[in-house]
Amino acid sequence: MFWVDQIVEQIVKSGKYKPYWVDDMKTPSGRVHVGALRGVVIHDLIYKALLSRGEKAKYTYVFEDHDPMDDVPSYLDREKFEPFLGMPLFKIPSPVEGYENYARYYAADFQKVFNAIGSTPEIIWTKDLYTNGLMNPMIKDVLDNASKVRKIYEEMYDKKLPDDWYPFQLYCPNCGKVSTTQVIDWDGKLVTFECVVDKVKWTKGCGEKGKASPFSGDGKIVGKMPWKVEWPVKWKAIGVTIEGAGKDHMSKGGSHDLASEVAKRVLNYPVPFPIPYEWILIGGRKMSSSRGVGIAASDMLEILPPELIRFLIVRIKVNTQINFDPSEPNTIANLFDDYQKAADAYFKKDGSDIARIFELSQIGDQIKHPPSVRFSVLAQWVQMPNMEPEIKKNNLEDWATYARNWIEKYAPENEKFTVQKNIPQKAKELSDNQRKALRQIANEIDNKRSPEDFQIKIYDIGKSLGLNGKETFAAIYLSLLGKDYGPKAAWLILSLDKEFVKKRFSDV
């Protein structure tokens, strides 16, 4: 049984998690990296697998738009955005005109990607959970039971919290920051707070002190809970019954353990079915949205068709890392090859896991067989003039766009080639027999042959002159590309203007 179906079987058989409400979340603190798509796809798979069993289910995605900015991403103007450090994301202006705020801009960029790959959860904004008053009953619970919350922290982290620590932060009514505020008392109606000047290293508080209500409503938000406490509050406010998270949150003693204890001991709410999953790494490195580390999810749509982005995630078990680096020589080509093999298995109806993976990778109801030409060949074709007819003949127009983008942005140098306008300098170093081979090859260009037959003829010409295959083909590549390697020589020659190639070989 495939891993998605195993998880759903466990959920349904337990009888504990109805109604099935699947949820995922992300803080849009900058360009959301591709790693965040793993959670989106995993939850989407669980949701759709429940529906396919005839179960009723709901899938929501929460954008944590009220979290504070704690760093300025490297791709933004630091001088412009540094004054907003410590302020909630929804109060920060969008980097691009036309969006309500910073959070909405980056959330929209990410939502565009996960919608494109077939995931369409209902969007929830955490700010709205506060402004609609849905969080207020639980805010009272955690403040009334602050001693229990402190005890949970102490048990988890073996560190005693001061008696005046409370699980709530106000947006400072003077400077608007939340990272610098500290609640030190609660009388059942109002909290006593201070905006501490040196509370964090990356921004300054203003020193404001006072009392205020912690309850939001009527379209206004006055503060927030620490995220580890807010997580279970969100479960209860929404009604979440199934939610996974990355291994950093799900590890022993991590934020999920603390959230679970708050849910059970303070909120009296059952812990949703947990799905711990591994990260997607880029070149072995963990990604970060706020620090701009990794590949933005939106960039993926430029180098992979939506169904291959899903395939990349679906095929790997949730407890196994995905190490994805499109700049590595074979990463993209192998992914396309594997997808084509999965398609073959699906259309053969062999019932294998790889066939199921192909099925779960599709966007929409119509399942199409992908092209049969390998991506490695296509990546060469898109660099060859006059290969458009061949690309169209093989229904490769869509994939050709991704191949061109990959060549431009990520392909290693040995995958790139350009036909040189003038005779390359290195071509002048060819041996006499290599030059003779070029002249004989030029004489064969007008003979009508398939690329396969022409490739054999080229090899035979070189052999007749005492050249090995490497020497023969290097003569062609050096003359046309200025490199001693390239795509299959016959295909390259036949993709070019015949008179141009004959003259080039003759001149060399």
C-alpha cells in the first residue's frame, strides 16, 4: 500500500479524527521556498485520499500574517524595511504595488504555485482569526492558566520561567511593534505590559508601559500569543483534526510536543492526527524564506511542469529527505525520465506504487501520457537552430519552455552550447586528419539520411582516417561550438543551415 493510503487508512481506522479537517500553515515572511510545497502537497494528498474513500473532508491553509518581521530578506532594500522590524507582517507595506500589505504579497506569490500544482485549500489569515474574535475564549484560557503554560515550558525545556511571564504579546500602542512587548500581569480583564527597549537584538522597543485588553474583535487585532501556544489555540478555533509539520517542529521536545500539552492540559482539545515529514533540501542545505536561502517556490514553475513538481514530492515517503538541486548535472533530466517511466507503469495498469505516484501527481481529472523524448535530448534540441519542427512533431512545445528556462538559469556549463558565428580559435589546432574528416563530412551533408544513419557515417569517416570516435566528434564540436563536446553530432549538423556548416567545415 502506498504511503499516502497507509496514512489515511490509519486515520480512518482509528475513528478518532472526525470530522476530517486537514490544515497546513506558513508565515509569508518573504519569498516562500520550494521546501514549503512539501507540506502543501502532503496535506492535499491526505485530503484527496479521504475524499476518494467517500469520506467528507475539508482542507484549509493558514497564512500567519500577524507574525513580526525579524529580519529583512537579502533581496529587499534593507534601509526601506528596517524600520518595520518587530512589527506584524500585515502592518508592513508590500514590496510591490497592488497588494494590501507585505504578507498578502508573498502569500499570493506562494498560493499561485500551489494552486498551479493542483492544491486548492481554503485560505485562512491568522489576523482574521483574531479580529473576528475566534481566538478570544482561548486567549482567556491561556492567560487564566498561565501557571500551567509556564509549567509545560519548564517541563519541556528544563528552564524555569519567571512568575511574571505570560503567554501573550500586545502590539505596542505607541510604536506598533510586537517583538519588543512583554506582558507581566493579568487581572482577568486587562494585561499589564511594557515595550522593552532591549528585549531583542534586531530592533529596539520604545519603553511604553500600560494596561490594555488582550481581546481582539470588531476588525481590530491588539496582540498575539507565542506561536507554540497559538498553534493549539488555532486548532481549537478552526476545528483542525489532521495536521502535519516538518521534523524540526515534530522532533522530541519540539514545538509540536509543547503545543500538544497545551491542547490537552489547558484547552481541553484533542491533538490532531500528526504527520511528521522531512525537509526538502537544496544541495544538502535547509531553506529559509526570511533569509532568502534556497529556491523560491514560484521559480519552480519556470523549470518544471506542475505535475512534475507534485511528482517530485509524491514519490518520496514523508519520513525521507528530498535533496533537490536543479543545478546538478542530472537532477532535472533524471526527474523527467522517472516521470516518463511512472507514466508507462500507470498506462500499463500494473498496480505498482510508481503507477499510483503518477496518478497522484496529475493536475485535474484528465490524465495524459507525457512525451516520450527524453529531457536530456530536448535540452539539446532547444539549443539547436531549426529544431522547432522536430519539437512540434513530438508534442514537446510545453516541455521545451521548461528546458529553455533550465538551460538559462540552472544548467551546468557542460550542458550549454552556442554555435559560434566565427571560426573558434581552438578549431585552428585540429590535426590534418581531423580537417580531412570535416571535408568528407561536409560532402555527405546533402545526402538524405536519418540522423541515426548520419551519425554512423560520421563515425565511419573518422575511422577510415585513423581517428577514434572522440577525435572525430571533437573536430565537429570545436569547429561549430568552440568546445570539444556537445550534443549528438549528426543531430546538431542537421539542425543547422547546410550551407553554413559546409562553409564552416571547408574554412576550418
